[in-house]
Amino acid sequence: MLIKSESVKGELERMRREMDRIWDRFSRESSAHEQHWNPSLDLVETEASLVAEVEVPGINPDDINISVTADMLTVTGEKKQETGEQGKHYHFKERAYGRFSRSIPLPTAVNPDRVEARYKDGILTITMGKSGAAKSKRIEVKTV
């Protein structure tokens, strides 16, 4: 059986158009629903505290909630999608929107009364003072 290259090219072009149509439909439907996303987070330990740095660009600090127990940090919030103008057609739409929630176990106990949070340039910095029992203390070895 002989297959003409013109028919193969035509079939591939038809398949490409169909995939484009399906992808456009998927993009419209998924952007219409709220998505769940997780911001990146770093946790650093110093002698006196644990410091969490959370990437939350484009989020109003009033839309962020932080709760801390002795052994758990929870950060929740929402990145609200800007309402689109009529007549806009997106060529790419990669940014994530919607609610997020991050709960991470803390490697050492902290004092929930000694927690501070700052927001600058899209980074939320949460400083949590270690509880007295969790702080390390250098013990000097004495010679006798």
C-alpha cells in the first residue's frame, strides 16, 4: 500500500488543529476554577530562633494568616486573580492563583509568644524564638 505524503501532512495538520482546540478549551476551563498552589518556603535555624522565608509575591499581606504552635508552623492565604479586561486574549497564562496552605513541622520547639512576621518584596519572613528548653547552651569543660 502506497501512502501519499500529502495525505499524511494533511492528517498531521488536522491533528495539530484539534490538539490546539482541546488545549485552548482546557486552559479556559482550568483558569475559570480556583487553583490550589503552594508557595516555596525556606526554614533556617539560628542559635536563638527558627526563621521561615515564604515566597508570596503579589499577595496582599492582609490576605495571609500565620499560626504557630510549639512544634508546627501554618501559613495560609489567597492570591487573588486580577479581573480581566474584556477583549483580552492570553497567549500564556502560567501564574498560579487561589488559596494556599503550608503546614510544616518545626525541628525544635518554639515559643508562640515570640513570633514576628515581616513582608518585603514578596517575601514573608517569620521569625520564631525558640522556647527556653530548645535553646542550646554551650557548656564549658573545666579541668580539675
